[in-house]
Amino acid sequence: MAENQFLVLFIQLSSLPFIILSRCCETLNAWCIREDFNKCLKVINSPTHQIPFSFLFYLVVAEDRRNAIHKGVDPFAMIRAVYIRIRNGDTQGASTIEQQFVRAITNRFERNISRKIREQVLAIAVSRRRDKHQIARAYLSSAFYGYGITGVIGLKNQCGYNLDTALDYKVLEMIARLKYPEPLYPSAQWEIKLQQRIEYIRACARQLAINQTYSRRNFHALGSPLQPKPLPPLRGERAFSVCA
């Protein structure tokens, strides 16, 4: 518990420079962010985001497990990504759900510091105006899942028209496609990567189910009155309910 409290305090304090920068940029319209900011709010305000909680649950597990305790950017994830880059030479993502949403809506993917900072500024500004669950639903309603598979229509084509009855495995698969979108001509290598990603998300979900105190806080922040389904147990394990 003390460790979690320290993490919350660390993220809140280390986020202050980003929050101040975001407010300054919003006031001065630096990088001309107001146009993209209004575009993001317009998408969030759209009434078409009928995304069930199960999709949000696995989205947080896969992409942003500290979603409930940050303000749109995750300094802890940034530090970890830099450390792994220096130590191992590997590239690891540090983008929050808010940042991924902004990237999807603005359609800006340049690999430079200026674009990244602008994305963080917008993510904080959007997070300040809208709830976590609204942003998460808007993101999944606009995300790219593969060739010809985009947004709510893409989800329904893959999971069935009624997303509330989507099979658990299909929900996992669609969230995994955020990292590995389906190419025009799917290869065996892509299939392997997708399956590995699915298993990784399942393992992370199981771990969060064990850490029940943190799980309750994180998923209540999404504002859902629903209880996620118990996770199917691995051999020799019992099922855990994330919000039990």
C-alpha cells in the first residue's frame, strides 16, 4: 500500500512541469494546438461510442495500467522507457491512452521530440476536460486495428454487431491489434506476434486481478457500473474477479 501511495505521489509531482506547459500552450495557442484540441473534444462528444466495459478493461491492462493515477502523461513510464533504451538498446512505449487517442485523431506520427511534446500537451488538456472512460471509449471508437478495420465499424465487423456479447478472446484480439494491426496480407510472423500479445494481456490481467486493491481503484476511475467477467483460470488456478 505504501509503495502504491509513493507511486501516486511521484507521478503527481513529476507531472507538474507537463501540466504547467500544457496550460501555457493552451493559453498561447502554441503549436496551434487549439484546432486539434477542439477536434479531439468533438470526437469524444460524439454519441456513437457504445463500447462495453470489457474492451476498456483490457485496454487499460494492455496499454496504460497507471491510467487512474496520471493526468494524461505517465512520467514513470517515460523514465522506464529511457532506462531500457540506455541499458538494452530496446524501444519501449510510454504513451498513455490519452496520448494514443490524440495521435489517432490528429493523425500525426512524426518521430521527433516536438511532435511528442505536442502530443503530451494535448493529452493533458483533453484529460483535464473529459473523463477517463470517455477518452478510452472515443479512442477505441477511432482506433486503427488493421487494413480495412477501423473504429466501431471495424470492431463490429470482427466481434459481431452487438459488442456486449463479444467473445472474451475476440475482445483480447482487438486490443492486441492496437499494437500489431492486421496487414493487408497477414503473415505467419504477424499471427505469432498477435498471439503472443494476447497471451501477454491475459497474463497482465490475471496479475491485476490478484492485486485487488489497485484494480478496484483503477477500474472505478473508468466510471463503469459493470463488473468484468472473471478471468478464465490457467491450469491449477482458480478464477479471479478483477473488482471482487
